[in-house]
Amino acid sequence: MKHLARAHWANFLYRHTARRWHALRCRWSPTGELRDAFHAERSFTPLDDESGCEMAVAYHYEDERGTLCQGPLCGPWRLTESEHSCPDGVSHPASTAMTTLLLPELFLHHGKSLRMSAGVVHAPDGSLQQLSLIREDARGAWPSKDWSLSRVAALSSPAGLQVALKDAGAPTSTIGAGYAITAGLRQRPITATWAATRVGAAEEDDTVLLCAENRVAIVATARAEGRPFCSGVAWWPADADAATLHTVQAAWDCSGALEEVRYVEFEEIPPKVDL
């Protein structure tokens, strides 16, 4: 298992890459009602020997909370392999209950300056409680040049999702490539059709939330006792150069234990030119 944990830790981007991510975080009810929105910053500074990094978080609220940059939720922390690389992933320094599986693209990145992540929270009875989206830009404080400032999320359907994808020119007809990682940290490259992904296979009883001006879809379902379930998110950035569709999904088994995380990227196929 040690060699799997070592290979997993090697995926950690911020051992050798410095970034300061400027974020807009939004949290909605399953029907799309905005519950909370605020800006934040996450900074990562590699250690001199590239064995880990320094991490710090600042929160910028628009109410009486103001700016929070000190305390147990802010750091700074020092993330190292010996302290935070575990058999089931990388533990977050703020809480051991938060464990990350580091695929090369677990956070959905688009180029070097944009990324996003999504969250799904279930209530104790298995019903959906909250959906969230974190939009991030490394080029400076918001507003972002490429991310929408919209805090609106709309409850949609599988058919509505397909319309949004078609209107945006998302490359759903290509074969995607990416990676999968199991809860035991076994990694492998994968390929998939769009219909084989969690978002592409959304059904009528799923919750489909469209946000960021129809550029992000979060797909989730209620947890049923003794049944496996899977949540997924897709992002099709507004990019004039090439159409790209990113998706990540996490699956849990019948006992509620995390089973696997998959990341797949779909790209537009350039037209064939006959010479």
C-alpha cells in the first residue's frame, strides 16, 4: 500500500507549483435557492525541497463577518507526505474528516488559470441537502475575465441539460480521455463516451442544477439505504479557441463507502483537411 500512497502523493500539484486561487463560492438548495455566497482565496507555496507546500485560506464575506484570514479554518498549514498522505488519500490540515483523492485533474482545471469544484451534501436520511460550486481564477481578484459572476442556479432536467450543451457547442460526440482512482489509491487511465459519464447519463429522477450561466451542471441523487450512488459535475468553459467539456464523478458502494473517482475530458475534433 505504501507504493500506492507514494504514487498518489506524486499527483499533488502544489509540491512544485505555486498558485493563489481567487474564488467565488456559492451554495444552493437542491431546487436552486441561493443559501450562501462569498469570495475566498487559497494560496499554495511549495516548500524549498518540494516535499509539500504551505497552504492558507482567506474568506471574504459580504455581511458582518467581513474578512476572515486567521483561525483553524484559515491556516497557514504545512502539508507534507509524512503528515498528510494516508492510505485513503490526502487528509486536509483543517480536519481529518476531509480526505482528498488526487487525480491529476480532480479539481476541474482549464488551462493554468481557471479551475472549479463542486460539492454535494446529503442529509442523514439520504435526501439531498445542498449543492455547491467553487469558481476559481489564478490571475487576480474578481471579477474574473472568464468566469460568470452569476449566483443564479436553475433546476433543470436531462433534456434541458442536453439543450444547454448543444447551445454551447460542447463536444459530446467525441471519445473522452482521463483517469480513474479507487478508494484504495489504484490509478489507471480511462476512455469514455459522454453517455457513459454520470452527467451524460442523467435520468429523470436525478437533480440537475445548471449554474454559472449554463456553463456548469451538477448532477446528484438522493441516497437510498443499501444501494450504490454516484454524483457528478460537468463544465464546458466559454473558450473561443476550442470547445472542451470536463467532467468528474464520485461513486459510493452499497455500504456508503467511497468506491472510485473518475475524471474525463472531451475535446473538439478538428475538421479533417484534404490536401
